[in-house]
Amino acid sequence: MAARRLMYFLLTAWLMVQNGSAAVPLSSRLVHWFSDEVRAFRISRNGSAVSSSWPERKGSVEYYQMLLSSDFRRHNMKLGAQKQLLFPSRGSNTMSFGNDFGWLHYTWIDIGTPNISFLVALDTGSDLLWVPCDCVQCAPLSARYYSSLDRDLNEYNPSSSSTSKHLYCSHRLCESGPNCKSPKQPCPYTRDYYTENTSSSGLLVEDVLHLASGGANVSKNFVQAPVIIGCGMKQSGGYLDGVAPDGLMGLGFGEIAVPSILAKAGLVQNSFSICFNEDDSGRIFFGDLGPSIQQSTSFLPLDGIYKTYIIRVEASCIGNACLEQTSFRALIDSGTSFTFLPDELYEKVAKEFDRHVNATRSSYEGSPWKYCYKASSQELPKVPSVTLVFPLNNSFVVHNPVFIINGNQGVVGFCLAIQPAGGDIGTIGQNFMTGYRMVFDRENLKLAWSHSNCQDLSDGKQMPLISPNGTPSNPLPTNAQQSTPGGRAVPPAVAGRAPSKPSAASSRLDFCRSCLLRSLPVVLLLFLNIFSDFKADTGIIS
């Protein structure tokens, strides 16, 4: 192999010298890839099979299709290996089931070998992917408990999966500390969530998550990615009351999170997107960096570490009025149904909203919502938008920051879908994300967003930035019909100038080039004879 490379080098050097010599010009004739000459040559090399894959005539549809296919291959070669977008093997779709499942968005995922399906909540506010497993205390999994389901939910059993294995206390991702008595002990976990007394606990295991790339117009490629899974033996609080009964996928910054594992394995770019539509549908894509036209703002570290998706809002506006001293930090959390503002800011925003609403204040029994209003007809009165302003004049506009209250006769009222946070960090919840393609660009440490109707990306299509009629799609929040307002859901180069005259050095170079031109063919022939004798003596074929 080394000898062959040397031969190629000598040939290349000879051709370069020929090309540099005025006395011996180098020329060649260009031949089109689909010319008769190339066709005859390829048939002589590969047989008649080539003929069947050759365009019948120039200018035919097949001819242009083959040219385009060749262009695509060349384009990919020029760009190098491009990382793909991945999504759950059952599809990129997400869905919300309303109050039945805590107003969160869910997607179907497949785990293990053989694969078993789970309907998991999507939560950017946490890291762990856990599912009900070897249950001691889990939510009901029978479809008869949930009006939105047409099939039973599943329980994971690691011993039934041939690709499952325990994660031991000696593993660097095991954070159980004093709960680990021995390095060889299976790693226990406990995750407490924002809602009081809501948790999941069990053992950490490693198993495969089934993913896919491709789409409707492109054949799918399937990927089995080893990930860390929480075998959730015991759940509490909201996880026993209909929120995430079949598990939760944490999408946070932590190393144990699925986006982190996929990026570290080199399967995707270190980014993902989620998109929630107003009809309760949506999409999730791993590796998505978003479109070229999108707004963005940087993530902020907590105590010098990027632990979760926190951003800084510079100002808050109601309608066209931007309020003074309304900057705050906010967690971007798809696992929270509604949006929360720091207490003092909440009062400023809510009072300004109230000042712009032409409707009678009202209250609803058992409701935690303070700013609610009566509806005088089946249509809502005009309500002001809420705009969050970021550095460099980037803005995030929520055109409809309310949810509807239904009664026996239809719409009876609406409420401002914002709550006080009880701290100095707010939460931008799922309701404010609706109508946007939210890109969590962990590679560049920024959050990006663009208006979208959440179309599929898997077949190479782009999510439109505006609706078909040319107007911006209504970003948020979803007008989900809530009959009984509930509390907070679980969070889940330089070129040198050429000399004008030849110098003595360049004259000597021309002389040497002429000498090399005359001597290289002799050297090459001598080398080929020696190499042929060497192959004959040693039996080397290539």
C-alpha cells in the first residue's frame, strides 16, 4: 500500500512539473458524466447492469432526476458528514390530553428489547427519564381510568429486556451518595419535583431508547441509543393523580438527560426543539438548531454552572405599554402548565392587564386565579398581548395570555394565565410556548424561538414561520377549554503577491523543474520494475 502511494505521488509530481513547464503544456478533454463515452466505459467495466440505470435520453425526466441525485451526493460530500435529526421511533408527534393528564405535552417512546411503549411527559425542567417499573406505588395504568386513552399503559420490567443492565453505585452518573452502601450496589435514585410531595424513586438502569430519522418521503433509519432510565418503583403526589402516569422524559442540562447522552454519543448536535400547537398537537426533534430566521437569548448559569434553562427578561410589556423595573430571571419549563412571575412583578403585570381589559372582574369557586373576568358572549373580548423583551431587542410575544372558563351554557369567562411564583425566579411554562418552535441550543448556550405551526421536520420540510394566510400564527397560550381551573401542574486565508520579475532563485527553480521533468519518467519506470519484481517474489496482490 505504501509503495502504491509513492507511485501515485511520483505520477502527481511529474504531472505538476509538466503543468509548470511552458515547453510541455498539460491539457485534457472534459467528458460529461452521462455521455456515450462514459456509458460505454462503465459497461465495459461493470457489465450491462449499468445500462438499466442510465437515462434513456438527454432531457428526459429520468435524466434530470439523475443529475439532481448526483448534485445532492456532491453537496453532501462538500459539506461532510451532517448530523441528523432524531425523534422517537413512533414519530415526532407530541400531544396534550388537557386536564386528564395535567395539561402537559406527551410523546410515545419505545424502550428495551423487545421494545415496550410508554407515554411520557416532556419536561425541560428536569433531567431524568423515568417510567413506572416493578411498581410498588404507581399510578393506575389501565385505560379505564383515563377518558383520553384507548389502550392500557405499560410497566417496565428490566429483567424482561435483553439490553437492560443495572447502573451501579460506582458509576460516575450515580448521585445517590449515602444511599449507596457498596460500589457494587445498584444505584438508587429519588427525584423531588416542584409540586409539593411529588416525587419518583427507584433504581437507575441502562437500556436502549428507540429513535428514528427520515420521514414520509424518505426511508426511516432507526437508531437504538443506550440511555439512562429511572426504574420508577414508587411515585407520589401529582404522579399518582393523573400527571405523567406512564413516566416523564427530563430534557434538562444534566449529563443523565436524553439530549446530553445523544449529543455525547455523537448522534446529534447538542440541541433539541419542541413545538406546541394550539390544537394540542406538537413535535419534538433531537439535534435541531432551528431555522436561520429566529430570535434568541442566552442561558444564564446558576452558581457558575449551567444547571437548567434560565434566561433574563429585560422588560415586560402589556399591549404597547412596557412597564418599568420589570426585568426578571425565568426558568423555561415545558413541564409546567402555566407561567409564573416573581410576586412583585406579577402584581404590576396583572394590574396593567386588568386596566386594558374591557370586562367585569369575576371569581370562580375553588379557583386560585385572581384575575378572572366574565364573558358577555360566546366570543372573548379583545385582550392585550404580553411581550417579554430580551437583550438586542429580541422579543417574545404572547397574543392571547388567557384561558377560557366553560359552563353549562358554553363560555362563561376567562382568566389571566399567569400566577405569582413565590420567589425571585419566574417560570415560562408550556402555555406561553404554544405556537412557537422552541430551540434549546445547548451547544451555543442559548434559547431560540420562531413562530411555527409545528409541521414535520423529519422529511426535510421546514416549519413555516407564518401561517398560510400570511399572518403570524397566534403564539400563545392554547385556548384549551378548562372547565375546572386547577392549581399548578407538575414540572416536571491571505494570498501572497507574485513578484514582478523572476529572481535568481526563481531561475534556478525553473532549471531544476526542467531537470526533474526529464528525469522523472526514467525514475518512475525504474520504480515500477522494482515494485513488480517485489510483488512477484512476495506474492503480494495489492
